[in-house]
Amino acid sequence: MRRIPNFVLLRTFEAAARLQSFALAAQELHLTPSTISHQIKELEDYFGRAMFVRRNRQVEPTPEALRLLGSLSRVFDVVEAACAEVQLAPDAQVLAVYAAPSFAVKWLGPRLPEFSAAHPNITIRLSTGAEPLDLTRVHDVDVAISYGGALERPGMETLALGVERILPLCAPQLAASETAAAARIRELTLIDSQLSRVRWADWFAANDLRMPDRPRPSFDRAALAIAAAVDGMGVILESSLLAARELSRGELVEFGAGVFHQFKKETHFLSCRSNERKREKVGAFISWLLGTLDSTASASR
């Protein structure tokens, strides 16, 4: 048997801690403030400690209460999503997709409306994270898209999502110069995208150039580095796939196009459970994803 407090008490606590008010929690849960107060007291007796600092018209969660609130909020989000799935139409399906953050923000998210329009009976539930998932252990995710590599496990099928070009990218105004590209790039601010598959040291070595010895701004997500480049901070070394929208809009351009050595890498990988590869929702998503990636790659050549 699970050693947890009564669910009703946890629900009351979550509302009171989130709203920092017993009165507002009472309104949300359709209870009286007195009932809220009694239920919080019962929960505090269970834990053997106060969960709130009481003030005149406000309550402030203790540090322990804030930690519990963070965990409960995530759990309640999952419960709420599961209940919503039960209410779907009989032929509706939910596809849980986990993706690397920058891929989700820069490429997948903007294109999901196309998938939904083509497959109205499949509802996407998207979550993100930097680490690859082991789908033999995480059963509430159908498809995982990881960056840099994927976990190889018996019972999992993994495929690379194509070769991506890793290019020096910058705002158009930075690229416009009478100076030769090889000299110009030494004058510009180089931005480190910490997870990029190609480092600036590799790029300069491949192009037989001496790398400038000065500090560089650094970002731990490709999406942040791309945004900084759009704002004119400097030059990034990133995937043209992740910057596809910015390139198509003219917000970014390839610096020294046709002049420098190009790096091409397999960067993103899709994983699913082998016995679910042919399920309608999984197969439909993978087919759409591969087709859309191919179209994106063709357009950027």
C-alpha cells in the first residue's frame, strides 16, 4: 500500500499553496474557508510540521511546502491530461512526443499544426528534455526525438533524422562588408552554442584559419544562440535545420556562403518501441516527420 496522505488533502494543499490563499482555494474547490483550514491542519498533522506561515489575509508556503507543491503540480498535470484523454472521441488517439528543447521550439512546434490538420484524430502531447529517454522504462511517451545521440536498447528502434549542415550564421547586416569573409569573421563576435556538434576551434582548423583569442558569449541551447544571432550579437555555428525559419525569413544568412568548408552531421535521432512502430498514430507521425524533414532539407539546399 502506498504511504501517501489522503488525495483530498493533497488537492486542497496544492490549491492553497499555488494561490497562497485559503479563501481563493475554497472558491476554486467549492468548499468553505473553514474546511480548507481544517484539511490543511490535518495534512500538517500527518507531516508533523507547519506547511504555511499564516498572515492576515494571506498564507505563505514554507520551503518544504514549495518543494511539495512543485512535485504535486507536475503529478496533477499528468492526471489532468490523462482524464482529458478519456473524454476524447471514441476514435481519437493521443500521441505523446518527447523532444530535445531546441528542436521542439525551433522546428517541430511551428509545424505541428500541419500534422494536426492532416491527422485530426491524433492529439499531440509534447514534452521536452535535454536527455535521451529510455522508452523501455518510460511508458507514457510514444516517440522520443533526441539531440546528439540516442539510447540503444533491445526493444527500441532508432533512426537518424537525416544529415544537417552546421553553418556560420549571422544577421544580414553583419555579413554585408567589403572585407573578405576570411578576414571579416575574425572581426565579428563569435557566439558559442554549447551543444553544437561542431565547435569553433574545429571550424577554424578545417578552414586553415587562426581562431581569434578573445572571450565569446555562450548559450546552452541552440534556440537561445539563434535568437542572439538574429538580434545581431554575432555569428553562431549551428544547424541550418534549427534555423530554418530564420533563414527562410532572411533574419539570418550563411556567413561566407560558398567560401568555407561545410560540416554535415547526423544530429537528431528518433526512437520508438519496436512493437509499436506500426501502430497507426506512431506510424503516421514518423511518416509525416520524415517527409517534412526531407522537404525542409530540399528547400534549404
